[in-house]
Amino acid sequence: QARRTPSVRNVDIAIDGLPKELAGLRIAHLSDLHVGPTIKRDFVQRIVDRTNALEPDLIVFTGDMADGSVERLTADVEPLAALRAPLGLFSITGNHEYYSGVHDWTAQTERLGFRVLINESCLKERGEHRVALVGVTDFSAEGVLPDHRSDPRGTLTNAPEADLTILLAHQPRSVHAAGGADLQLSGHTHGGQFIPWKYVVPLQQTYLAGLHRHESTWIYVHSGCGYWGPPLRLGAPSEIALHTIRSTS
């Protein structure tokens, strides 16, 4: 389960009041790749090939790209530069970016073609309608870099008005500090990765994996493309999530 190419998980998400013209928007969601000692270029290339084959409108990466320095892992993450989506590529920081040199990794992620959102938003247009991508730093970032304090509520408040608002937040528990997003996309948990952690993680994160409704916000928790630590997954398979946005009307 750990070493195989992540399978595609198709997830339909119905948004109340969504303009019909935005229905069918396809978002490829990647997270928790953890390129490092045992996850190398060939594994990343397989993920890129499988993601591009989906022909998504938008690609988002919700943190934890690598474990190690940019200098050591540049060649291994390079295949990510081949990802393609007409509405662009967006990324946020996870906790592991702060362990491995966050400024170096945000710069490298930008070089790979992503726009890294640091408590900020970006507006994308599809026809006459607007989609707001709102990205926040990792929940625990302030402990390493005080000026990266995660601010989901403030960032959402300052986001431009849009027909669809999507919050990118690495840790699911950011949903408790947010409000106003139609959809939150997160990672971090690895779906528990293996027993007993799949029973421990929900004590901290509320949502372990998959799609959930939190008040007026849908939240999807990605189980991760890679893994952390030894190549081990039990009962928590890796994934590439393909979200298709639907209208309830």
C-alpha cells in the first residue's frame, strides 16, 4: 500500500447555490508527498502522470511536499513541474516545510509552477463566475516562524467575493478557526497511515479522512500521496483525489 502508485479517488461535492456554469469543475487534490529518503523521483513521476491523465481544471497541493533540504531533493521533486491545469496550480505549507527550511521550499514550489498561498487568496475566473482559492499556513507554523501564524478566519474575511470559495489548510482542525468557505481541502493525517495511529489521530484532528460536513462547510481530508517514516500503510491507502464540484439545484 505504501509503495504503489496512489489510486484515484473520485469525490463529488455538491455546493448549495453554486451557479450551474461552475458545476463540473474538476480539482485534482494532492497532499503529503513526503519526498525524502525512500520516496524518489520515479514515484513522483508516476503521480504526475496519473494526475495529468485526469485532465483537471485546477490542481491543489495541501502541504508536506518533502522531508529534507531543497538542495538534496531538487531532482526528486522536479517531475512536479510537468503538472498541468488550465486554472493553475496552488500550494500551501504543511508542518514538514517548517522542519526542512520553509523559505527554501516555498521558493522551490513556486519554481515548480505552483502559486504558494501564505495566508492569502487568489481569484480565478471561469466564464463569468469567480472561484476564490484561499490558502493558509500550517496550523502549527507560528511555533517555528512567528510571522507565519495561520489565520484562516482573517484570510477568509479578507478574501474577495466569489461564487465558490475554497480554503486550503494543511491540518483539518483549521476548520474550527475558519468560517465562510464552501469547501476546505486538507491533508496531514495520512488517513491514520497504520494502526494504532488511525485511532489516535482523530483525538487531535476531528476528521481523519474523506468528505465531511462541518456546519456550512464541506471538508475533505486527503489520505496522502506518500507516507511519513518507513514505507508502511495498513488500512489507509494512498490516493490522488479528484473532486468534481456539483450544484444542488
